[in-house]
Amino acid sequence: MSDERLDKFFHPSSVAIIGASHTSGKLGYIVLQNFIRENFEGGVYPVNPDTSPIMGKKVYSSVKDLPGSVDLAVIVVPSVSVPAVVKECSDKKIPSIVVISGGFSEIGTKGIILEDKLKKAVKESKGRTRIVGPNCVGVLVPRNRVDTVFLSMERMKRPKEGNIAFISQSGAVGSTVLDWLAKEGIGISKFISYGNGVDVNESDLLEYLAEDEETKVIAVYIEGLKSEGKIFVDILKKVCRKKPVVVLKAGKSQKGSKAAASHTGSLAGSSRIYSAAFKQAGVIEAKNWEELFDFVKAFGMQPVPKSNRLAIITDGGGFGVLATDEAERQEIQLPEPSDQLKKSLQSKMPPHVILHNPMDVTGDADVGRYRYALEGILGSRDFDGAIVISLMQVPTLDAKISDVISEMKKFEKPILACAVGSAFTENVVKAMEARGIPVFPTPERAVNAFSALYKRQKFQNGR
């Protein structure tokens, strides 16, 4: 397939909103409002039979009346009208179309018939037009101010620009992820909700994002494949050689599979078959929503380790024990600091500090104690990564801990943090993540994220 046609979804120079509404709160109004609010730099053309202006924009009565060439069309009209509108867009030589409208295969027999008409319209375009959707929220690209998401900015915040691409079969899951990423201050390169996937599917998007220089890690939520299984696995193998792919597969249970079929018209398939294929391809499979968040955050911010030799540094012994338990479950090595390193740290630390692994800098720790520990451990050849647990409730530890941990990126080893608490801690967490240090609310989640990074390293090295 042509990369240029897909590229128009993410880098359009002009956009037509077909079904743009004059009524505030309607989907066609919100989508148009997105492009206006975000100051999209290209042309924005509302289409509606009522040609009175919307938000100061000239309105065109039909697709054929649009001026010049248009790169991207966003269709927000009743489903029965969609096939005809797609044909009009194809005749106008619009290369990329997002069909927001629902009411297709996900609703049963009548919708399947309508979806077949939509597929026919795509086929008849003879390659001129590619479609994302129907039954989706479409595309969000913060860098280029492309936003077809029909949920208002008051209800769903938009994440900033970053290096994580997110592909979601489900618009609801995808939009919730976007809202969460915005809250956490984590940026994205591109977001695509492809819904029923009558044309552009997960395989197409993976191929595109594998070559996308703005994307460091790809996250995928799928219920069932829209592309052929063997093709999908072969593409995954190629993509995983270039960058990490984290997948959350839904519809694993028998009832979950039926729910998927009624949601995006997907047949979910055997979870064991999917998991085996993912492992073979080099995918990092997330077991749940929480892991999906954690893994993409870790991959987006940190390098992979050279080995699984991990150090745990904590100011709370109990949290160190919990991290140790999880490391053992994940088969992560926790080497003892060498006698030379212990001797060096003893000269800088009070005698009650526990210089084992986990290293407990104790409840009267200050930022200096963390600096000594991290400099020693990350500067050692015996460790290839660190979990830093900083419980900010202790009176001697201040917000400068975020600066100290950030300084340690000079060692080019993965550093993951754990901190949990109320407003003071939350501010420290935001400061750390703004500096590229992923922070997790439990030690187990931090260790699990390190394990995901190590799995990526093993795959890259053919182990």
C-alpha cells in the first residue's frame, strides 16, 4: 500500500468536515470546533446542506462544491448516507477519509448490509481513497493539530506531543487512554481509533508507524483482527525488529469474545493462539489496562537494560521487600553490591544505612544519600538498571529528589521510580516524569515495567 495515502490522515494540508453541525454539542460541531480551537494551519471546510456559517467558517452544501483539493474528509452523517458520501469523496479524489458514524456491522444484519455497501464504495475508488472506520473516533496528532475525536475538550483532555503511538480498535478505550495520558502529562505522536476497520486496519497502521520517525513505541488495543492472521503476525515481526510494540488483547474469555463481536463486529479468537503469536513476534503483551499504561510509559521514557541485573534503592524497608518479592517472581537478578562499592558508600553514609540489595537508605534519608547510592550503583558494572523508591512522607527528603534522579540518566541505564502519596508527592511525581523518569504507585508495578524492558532486550538479542 502507498504510505502517502496513509500519511494524509496524519499530515493533511486541508480538512473537510462532512456533517458539520450548527448545533453546539453535536458530533459534527465538536469535530469542526476541534480544528478551529487548535488553530489547524490548513484549510478547514464544513459541509452541510444548510450553508449558513458555523463558527465564522463558510459552509459548503456538498462535497462536490469544495474548493481545490482536500487531503482528509471526516464524515459525521447518518450511517445510511455514508456509502454515497464516500463515493462523492472518491470522485473528488480525497485520499483519506475518517468515518465517525456508527450503525454498521456492530449492530447486526442491517448494519452488515450497509457495511458491505461501504466496502464496495472503497473498492470502486480503485485505490484513490483509504478509510479509517466506520464506528470510530478517528485520528489525533498533537504536533499537527489534527483532531477528529468527537468528545469535547471539556470532557476529554488531549495529551501533549510525545513519542508514543496508540492504535485502538475501540474508540471508548482509546479516548479514555488519551484522557489519562493528558492527566499524567505523557505525550503521544499519533492516536488512531479504527473501529470496524473496513479498509485501514491494524496491520496497515503498524507498518506505517514502524517507519514513523516521531514514534518510539507503539501501543495497541485490539479485540479481534481485521487483517488476515498470518499477515498480521508477519508484519508484527517486522515492526518489532524496529521498535517496541505493546499489545493489550481484549475478548479473551468466551463472553468477552461475544461482547467484542457486538462492539466492533470482531471475532476475538483464542487468547492462547494470540499470546503464542505475540511472543513469537517479539510483542510485549500487557495482561490488563494497568500494564498497558505502565509498559508504554517505561518504553517511552527509558532505554532497555543490557541485562536483568537490577538494583533497588528505597527509604522504606517494607517497599523494598515488596519490590524484591516481585523481582523474584519476574526472575530478575538482584546482585549484592561489591565489597569495594560498599566500602565507598560506607564512607559517605551513616552506619545505619543497609548496603545490600535492596539498599535501604532509611527513613531519615535526604537527597544527598540518594545521590551517593545512585552514583555508586549505576556507575558500577554489576548493575544495569535501578528502581528508586522515594517515599516523600519522610521529613528529610525534599522535592530536589527529582533533580537528583534525573541527573542519573547520564549513565544511560533504565531508571524507574516508585512514589505514592497526596499532593506533595504528586507534585514530585510530575516533576520526575517531566524529566523523563517514569514513576509507578507500587513497587511491584515498577519492577514489572523493568521486566518488560528486559524482555525487549532479550528479543533484540535473539534470546
